Amino acid sequence: MSESEKRLDTVRLQEMVQGFWRSGALMAAVELGLFTAVSKGAGTYAEAATALDITETNAERLMTACVTLELLELDAVGRMSNAPDVERFLVEGSPRYAGPWMLFTKPSWNDWGQLSEKLKSKTVDRLGKYGEFTVDRAREYHKATYSIGLGAGRRFSRHVDMSGRKRMMDLGGGSGAYSIVATQTYDGLNAVVLDLPAVAVVANEFIAEHGVSDRVDAEACDFTTDPFPTDCDVAVMASNLPIYSREIVGQVIQKAFDALLPGGEMHLIGETLDDNRRGPVGPALWGLSEAVIGTTGLAHTNGDCIGYFENAGFAEVSVNEFVPGALVRITGKKPT
């Protein structure tokens, strides 16, 4: 029987609509501290039940699901251990602990259940719920982004040689992770994080915690409308691309070009679609999530981003892999 003649079934569709079950299992395991307990030796249902203060039946339910999701590994004698990526990123106390990031989307859980109603709405806002940030909400939000932001910042500082650069503007820099790592890596480099007023307060807390307040500061700035500093030779806009419409992104990149010193460079790190718009799925879903939040944002293609750079006047525009399957880095230089 040919592929086209095979009988169709609903298995693929059922797995898709039940995807939130998988999310729920992972989030519950993080919230309860399952992976931390397993790392410390709780390798059976009974041991995990004691460590997590839940019933043994519920420990069995959760751990069985985690084994089938390949979050836990089951050995020949029935003991469980963390999968390698889980052990590295989901054990509390680890310097690479990313638990808060795993819970990052949970506040919108119920809203996704109302997605069809959200899509019927014809009311959108440039910033959506992001414009409603209080300092406490910004602190909670960026605690999650910070948990993986430092890793992304380290990757950026490995990929991009900023030797000899003087000052970097970090557009919508959130926790300031990129600026913190960059200034720790490159002598003589200073940075300014430009973000909403409540976020700037929180960014300065992270900056002080890392002891770089003498080289990095965060300033209140809606970078979609407010002016940029004119003494920078590097601009970075990282992991906020789908929040904004094509018009806004184009305007921001034009403003960055105009503000950068001659010979300066800009790096846009974002979740982009392939030019054929058939994938990856992550950028498409990040774009869809903006309907939940209520912004004008959507998914952008690599070609869209190249166009924003070239229209602004940047030369030597290139698309570079950053995190395979998740993020790319689009780069351009301002002619001297």
C-alpha cells in the first residue's frame, strides 16, 4: 500500500490537542521539585512521595508520565534518574537552573483556552499587557527570562567579537543578561539597558547583583517610541521580536541605525520563520501568543528581518544560526 493509500486516523490530532497534558506534567514536576529530589537520590515512587510530601499514588502517576516523556530514565531494577538535560537545567541550586523559564508561560495558561475568543477581538495595543508591568510583575517575569538569559548572553559574547567596542545599547534588555555578560567578557565595553520603567528598576537589581553597576546601567525607555543614545557602537535586540508588528520592528531598526556611531553594528536575535513560512513551529507559536497578550506582534521571517536592516541602511546583512531550531541572529553594520 502506498503512503497516499494508508488509512488516515486521528492519532496525530489527538496528540496535538492533548499537548497541554504534557506541559502540565512538566510544570507540576518543576513546581513540586521532583527533579531536584530525584537528583538527590529519590529514585522510587515511595522515596519521591516522601521528598515531595505527596501520596505514593500521585508520585507514581507523575513519575510514570515523566518516564514516558523521557524526562526521567528508568533502569533495569526500577530506579529512576533524571535525563541529562533535566539534570543540567531543572535541578534547583544548579548554576544553570532554568525552572522559572519552564513556568514562564503558565500565567497565560487559561488565556490560551480562550484563544478563539482572543482571535475574534479586533482591539490590539502596541504593548498589550507588557505595558501594564508593575515592578513586582516585572521582577517575577524577568526572574524567568534571566534563568536562561545568562546562557544566551554567554553564547552571544562567544559568537560576536566586541573587542574594541565602547558602548552597547540593549533594546528591551529585560534583566540585562546580555549586557552583564558582554561587559564581563570584553574589557572597555560599557552598556545601557533600555526598557520600560518598571523593568529598568529590576534590571538595575540584576546588574548590581553581578557587580557591574559601574559599567552597565538600565534606563527607562519605551524603545519603540523614545529616542536612543547616540554614543553607542553596538545595538542588540534579543528575544522580543514577535512582540512587535513589521512596522514597529522596521522603525526600531531604523532608529538604531540612525543612532549608532559610524562603523557600529546591530544584532537582532529572535525567533524567526524560514522564508517558506513552513517552520519552525516555535516562532509561529510565539507569534500566535501575541493574540493572547493583545499586542500587534506576529511571526517574522528571516527575509522580513533582512529587509528591515537593508531598508534602514545597514550593510553586510547576514542571518546566522544562534540556537538551532529556536533563534537566529541577524547582523548588519553601519557604513563608516
